[in-house]
Amino acid sequence: MWKRDEAVRPASQPPAAPQPPAPVAAAVSGPRPETSHQMEKDIVNIGKSVVIKGELNGSEDLTIEGHVEGTIQLKDNVLTIGANGRIKAQVFAKSVIVLGEVTGNVTAS
């Protein structure tokens, strides 16, 4: 009365033989290629909705898409003024890339 019907029960399959582990390639321990100093630097972004008034100093590459008024000093770094960037400042940087608008003196060394 309460027995299971043996015909409905799936036939059990024998367990599959375990597969041998895949060989792992040995790590090559040689000198690593040096990453250029420029690639290790962080690039900081100032978004287009940000407005800064005053002095802006830093030791990282900087991209400005917003508005900055005052002084920008990045003497050892690259300053990029993006297409949306509006700058009214004295600018001192290693390199300056202008895609937006700058009013003021720009000094790049």
C-alpha cells in the first residue's frame, strides 16, 4: 500500500571514475618588466559639477572637467583641462593639456 513503485524510480548509475587533476604550469620566476614611473601615478578627476575657489596643490596628475578659480600648482605633474573645464587661475604644472577654457597665466616646465 505505501510501497514505491520500482518502475518509477530512476536506475542508479555507477559513480564515474575520478579525473586526474590538470597539470599546472610552473610559474616563471624571472625579472619582472619595470613599469614606467608615469604609469604608476594616479590620475585625479574633478567632475564637471565641481566648483573650486582658492589654491589647488597636488602631487598627482589631475584632470579638471569643472570650474576652478584661483591658483593651481602641480609642478611635477600633468594637468589636463577637459572639454567641460573652465579655469580662471594662475597655473603651474610640468605639462598642461587644454581642451576646455583657460583665463590666466599658464606656466609649464
